[in-house]
Amino acid sequence: MAEVSELIKERRRKLEGIRERGIKPYGGRFQRSHCLGEAVEIGDKVKVAGRIMALRSHGKTAFADLRDGSGQIQIYVNLDLLGEERYNLFGKLDIGDFVGVEGEVFKTRTGELTIKVENFTILSKSLRPLPEKWHGLKDVEIRYRQRYLDLIANEEVRKIFNLRSSLIKVMRQWLDERGFLEVETPMLQPIPGGAAGKPFRTHQDTLEMDLYLRIAPELYLKRLLVGGFEKVYEINRSFRNEGISTRHNPEFTMLEVYQAYADYQDMMKLAEELITHLAESLLGGIKFTYQGMEIDLTRPWRRLTFHQALKENYGVDIEEEDIKSLTEKIRSAGVKLEGEKVTRTALIRLLEKSLSSTSPTFVIDYPAFLCPLAKKKDESRAERFELFMGGCEIANAYSELNDPIEQRQRFQEQKLTDEEEELRGHHESKNPLDQTCSQEKMIDEDFIRALEYGMPPAGGLGLGIDRLIMLFTDSPSIRDVILFPQLRPEK
């Protein structure tokens, strides 16, 4: 740390030396003729700008590597060409500084394209040295907390986020071409709904009301089906005030798609076609490796009922069950559950473990009591699937329940079950923060009212964009594919 402190002091001295010459060390607009990644030919006169990534001084000459967002090129500075004053000014530059340069392109004796600098402009003086001399930033904590350093140091990280941007662009284009309308729904909601999850709470002063960051956009998107839009989607940010892990971040990105006159079978077809198209467009094929597992997207993908998945992998044979009996049956089979009872999250963990070497697989026809928003297939099962790939849940979909009377009943049953669990939790916990606000258990009366006006039969799909990018980039943690993941406060 002492060494870094001395380097910062030295850079500040250089900064003052630049200012004493009447030069502004933090410049403004610089008109470039080329980006560094663009093709140039010997003899071209260019104006380029970028960050200095390496400096090599040889008496009356100096070389530097200059990088911008498109690429990198070498620049050559000569005392005789610039003059003593300007050459000495160049000597006050450090690795990390931004400069604009003008000059002619030539090739060195080793054949490297280089710009012979005829003039330069200081655009931004860096006061902190780039760590590890920028041979690569390895410290995971620094990489996540100071993502700007990670992006400077690691080309592979920049590629991940370029691919992320491209994936969303290709996804949007694919849906648009098929007649889906992109929409935006509220991120602040009076009643959080559309998924199981604990919301973040805030307060709106003007309206004097509590609001919640959305846990999912589903109920608003289905209102649009009621209103007459037949094919809608939203690439949305959602929030859940829950655990943080290699696969969970409190703030995450999802694609939600709804299509009138469709069902969960149509959503399986849509998921297959969309993900395959994304892989072909971005990876150049439908086979890739994730954490040592080969992922093969050749269609059709495997279909496995929820009952088959539990029986094949855990020896649990269930028929008509409620949540209590399912919990007891799973425990009696010696299967360890997260938490005290079966939840969707606990089941996902079980299935992720058992399907880790199988890709991709649709697990279909879940117990109806786990699917309060899905249409029933029969008395005990719902028309729902979850897509597992590379040991990770990627998507969730179902045939949407459009019966307002049954929907109210399902909400009421879920509310009673949640309140029972909440009461038990209150006896076990003295911490008021563990107690869920009763307003979060309210039934969304406006959504029920919307259904009463009539919603067409529909299929809906939620696709985890962060997790899909993890697969496509062979990233072990969701933090690797989110630019600024949630972290504990810095000590």
C-alpha cells in the first residue's frame, strides 16, 4: 500500500507540472478520424484517442500502446519530431492516461502497425496506477466491486458483456419479427405478485403509500392480454429480497413473453426455437461446453414429468398430493430439503442437482398446489414446465389460468397457507424484520377484476437472461455476467 501511495503522489506531482504549463489535464471533445480497431493503411494520416496501456522509453524516443473500445495500436514518439518541450510533456504521461494523437501510420522493422505522433492532446490524467501492471486482474473481490478495473484489465470480461448486449439485441429482434410487442410495466407496485419471492419495500411520499419493487411483471402483462394485445414481451429488471449466491442476485434480468390462444406446449416450442437461435447467432452453433458439461441444443429437447423426475432421481413416487404429504414423502425417502417444507425453490434445487448432466430438459406437469397462476391439467397437476440446462433452471412457463373465480380461490388458498407459515415463523423468531408485512399477502383485486372482463387462453414464459448468459459464456457465477452485482459493504 505504501508503494501505491508513493505512485499516487508522483502522479499528482506530474499533474501539477502539467497545469503549471498552462495545459488543462482533463480535456474536452476530441474529434477522431478513426477508432483503433478500424483498418488503416501505411501512409494514412489519422487522429485517434484512447488509454495508454504500456509505455517504453528509449532516450529520445518512446513507444506506447494505445487502447480504445474497439482495439489497440502502438504509437511512436520522437524528440526531433515533437520538439523538446512537447517531448518532455509526453514524459509526464503514465499508464492509464487518456490521450488523443495525430500522426501518420507506418510499419516498424518488426512489421507492427504504428502511428508516428506529430501532435498529442492530454485528455485525462490517471491518478491511480493500474494494479498488477495490467497483466490481468485476478482478485475476485476487486473484480466485482470495481468492475471498471476488471473491464480494463481482462479482455475476456469485456467479451462477456459484449455478448450480453448482443444477446438482448438478437432476442429483441427475434421476438419483434414474430409479431411480439415490447412493452414496459411498473417496477413500483402496490401489491407484489406474479411469483413467489420476498419483495423490497419503499414508500411514496406524495401518495403516502407503501410500494414494492416488483418480483415479476406477470400480472401486468396479463392485464395487457385482457386489453387486446395478443403477443407481448418485456425484458425486465426484477427484484427479490432474498439470498445471494452463484445463481442469485437480488436484482436480475428476465424475459417474460405472453401469447394469446397458446399454452405451455407452445411456450416449450418458443423456448426451444429462441434459445437455439441465440446460440447459433452468438456462438456459431448449437453445441457448447458449460463447466465441463457438453450442452447440445439439438431439438426436440427431452420432456420429463415432475412425477417421473422425482421417481427416477430420488425414488419418490407421488400421485395426488398436498404440500404436507409431499414433504413427508420426500423426507421419508431420505432426501434432504432446504427449509422445513416443500417449496418451488427447494424443488428446483433437487432437480438442478439431479439433472446436472442432462441438457436440456423440460420438467412438466407440476403439482397444482405449487402453481397458483397456472391452468390445471387435471385435478392434481398444472400445465407448467421448468427448463433445466447445465444443472441450472433457465426458464419457467405455464398455460395461464384465465378463470377469475378459480384464480380468486387459488389466491385465497395461497394466502391462508402463507399466513399459517408466517404465524409459525413469528413464534420462532424475535426479529421483527423476519415478519412479512400483511399487505404483501393481499389479493390483487384489480387483477381479478381484469380477468372478470375476460382474458383469452394464453401461454406465458419467463426466461432468466443472466443464467442463459452464464451458460453461453461458461461463467460459474451470476456475478460474472452482471456488471455491478450486489456485494456486502466494503470494509
